[in-house]
Amino acid sequence: TLDRHLDPADLEHRGVAAEVLPVSDDVPAQVAAMLPEDRAALTRGVLSRLFATLAGQAPLLLVMEDAHWYDTATWALAEEVVARCPNTLVLLVTRGQGPNPEPAEVNLRSRATALPLRPLTEDEIVALTCTRLDVASIPQELAELLHQRTEGNPLFTDALIRSFQDAGVIEITGTTREVSIDREALDQITLPSNVSAVLASRIDRLPLAHQTTLKAASVIGRHFTATEVEAAHPDGPSQAVIKDHLEVAMSEGLISANDSAAEAGYRFSHVLMVEAAHGLLPVGTRQAMHAAFAGYLDSHEDADPAVLAYHWSEAGDVTAAIGAYDRAGAAALATGSYREVVAVLEQAEALDEGSPHSVDKARRLLTLGGARLRLGEVRSAQDDLRAATASAAMPMPTSRWRLTLGILWQVVRQVVHRIVPSTARLRNQDLAQNIAIGSEAYFDIVPTAYALEEPSVLAYAGLRATNEAERIEATPTLARGYSYLSFATGILGRRKWSDRYYKRAVAAATAAQSPAALADICLLYTSDAADEGVEV
């Protein structure tokens, strides 16, 4: 394992790295109870310090390939690794910056020296062709044809050279390996207009059974194993047959061995090759392959829910796709990757559009609103959270007069709760679950109302969150609701009431075993009391 390379201060936290590195131990209980963003920061710290230790042992080149696919957590880790390894040469291979870049990506790009890749010149195409054909030179006519057709795209050039070889357009003769063009063969083929077309034409030249195997592999993605292809393959060939087919595809340069895989694996030569093979599948066959592979993934506990959601969606199974997207959102939330939470749950909502209200829909909208709030998308966050309260059968009043009456009613409820406290709790678990989600959504509406300067919404949401949370078992939401009332009564000059609500908040947080809620309560109470000159 890598334990011996860990910083001594990180040994007790090594479990946080267990999902990505071969280190021992489970996640400590105090780490598991952390807020997602705090746990994510701890994980980045452990991993970046481990990387710095390894990098300090010898000069190092760090290649970060396909960085345009990185998620929030990966960009943040990359930024921290670069900061901790100042003597490491970092090569970042990526496309141009997108419309909504991560802050870490912007920071890394601002510190980097850009090396934009330009199209190949005709001389460079000649050099590439000579290397590919293992010859000293090529006819000027061939060089001009390749340059005009591909416009200097290296992948297109390489694919077109191979396509010409397959079609017999290029002839190599003699011990000196002289290259010539077969004009008759050239006239008989249709020159592809883009790289996808030439890649598809190369796949079409394989035997039919080999094509099916390669198309099954494209369902999985760029990286795959023979076992995975077997799971997606519609004809059920043995692994031995599949491997024979893949060996042929390797000899044609369509795929290569993936030495980094735990199981002997393969990878397509380019992501466009995956798209070309996948695009050749009829819709029905493609859906059946995705369904078969999704079923295979579903039988593995460690399957990535986002990947599973993609395959169920491609298979046309909306219900299974929505469930997997919801699990993917929860997984992203656990790492503090809020952009990814929004991305996957928006896809779930798009598939679930128009469906009746449900606990699952309410929970999804609550998570989506919370993620948007942490990204600073305040108005969108409140919209999602209002929708969550509606899905939990606890809708927010929409008109001003209803909101005013609602505030008065919630005040009455709270006063009654204090005069005649009830220890009874709901036994209906489904209703309790709805109330838990609805009360949490209302409490998350509070900071959005504060930011949007909506005092009536703020008052109603805070009171409703607390009143509803009192109907069920102690939760972090109840603790924070009492803390809100402690703060509000403190502002109104009711210090005794403020202190009472503070004690209730602490008791509720303790009962709910929520250190995070307890920390929030103490921070809010001390800031409020200090403002009034109360010694705390």
C-alpha cells in the first residue's frame, strides 16, 4: 500500500483516500460526520500531501490528459497538487475553456504557458504519412490530397491513410518501398468528408461479427474489458471469441491495449472512434445493448451511479435512469461537487418532468436547491426549494396576503407549542419523511430570502421549518430552526427567549448527533449575543 508514504499527520485520516488509492483503514466516524465540503477539503489535503511526498523523491512530469472532462473535485485536487509541487512540470492537455469554468481551472490556466495546437502543414502531413507507412517519401499528389481533404487534422489524416491502405489506393512496391497511387481504386471509393465518416468506413470493412463486437464495446465507452463487452454483446459469444475479434481490431489500429486497467483491457484509439462505432448501431439494437450493460453494472455495488444513469437513459428505461441520477446526485453531494449535483439532478428532473409529486421528487428538488444555493445561484435555489415544499405536500403561500396570514398562523403554532409542548411524534413513517424533507427545504429557503431581501418569506420559512420539524424526531433542521428563533428573538430584544431557544437548539443538535449543526448554533448565538454586549 501507499501508507508508508503518507504524512504522519494524515495517518488517522487515510481512510478518506481509500476510494481512489490503495491505502488501508476505514473512514473515521468524525470524518464521516463532516459536511461534504469539509470532507472534500480533507481528502484533497491528504492526497495532495501524499503526491508531494512521492514527487519529492525524483524529478517528475505530471501529465493531466483530457482535462476538459474533469469535474469540480478533480479540478480542485489538481490545483492543490500543483500548489504543493512547485518543482513538478505539469502538462495540462485540454480543449479551450468552456462557458462555465471551475474557479480552479481558471486559476491553473492563468498560471500556465499556453501551447495551442495548430493544424498540420503539408510537410508535417508528409512526415506523418511516411512514419505511418514506414517509407522514405510519398508522391506529391498524395500529400496534396491528404492536406486538402483533412485540412491538417492529425486524426483525420491518420484515419484517411489507413482507409486508403484498406481500399488499395496506396501501393508500396520494391525493396526500396516506393509509394504510388492506384488511380482506379481511388476513383471507386467515395472520399469521406469528415473524420467520423472515414472512421465509420474503416469499421465497416471488418467482418460482420467483428463489427458487432466493436459496436458492443462502443456502448461501454472508450475504455473497456472483454468481460464488459460480453455483458453488452447481443449474440452471447464466448470471451475467447470476443478477444479474437478485439485482436483483429487492434491490428487495424481501431483500438489498443489499455495497460493501466486492473483487468486486461482495451481502449479505442480516439473518442471519435467510439462515436463512429456507436453511431452505426440501429436504435433498437443500441437500446438493448445499453440495457444489458446497465443490468450488468447494476449487479455491482461499486458501480458509478452517473454511468449507470447514462446507460439506463440510453436504454430508454426512464424510471431506472431517474433513480440512478438521484443516486449520482447524492454521491456528488457527499464530495461537495455541487456543479455535478446540479448537472445530474437536472437530467433527472428533465426525465421526470410532469410526474406527480412524490417523496423522491421532493428530495431531489431539495438537494438541487441546496447545491444551487452553495453555488450562489440564489433565485434558482429558492425556486427549486419552493418546488420541493410543494412536492412534500407543504407548499409555500404564493400571494402576499396568504403569506402574511401564514406568518401569523405559524407564530400561533409556535406559541402553542411552547405553552403546551407535545412529546408525541408521528408514527406514520411516510408522512414523517415528507415533513423532514419539507422542513429542511423551508430552512434552506431562509438564506435565499435573506439574500433576496424578502423579510416576509424569511420569517414564514423559518417559523414553518421549526414548527414542522417539531412534529418528528430530533433532526439537524429542528436544531437549526431553534437557533433561528434564538437569533430572531435576540434581535427583538427578548434575551431570555433567545437563551431558551439556544438551549433547545443545543439539545436538539445533541439528540440528532449533528456536530455540524451544533457548530452552526454556537456560532450564530455567540455572534448575536456579542452584538448586544452579552458576555459569552
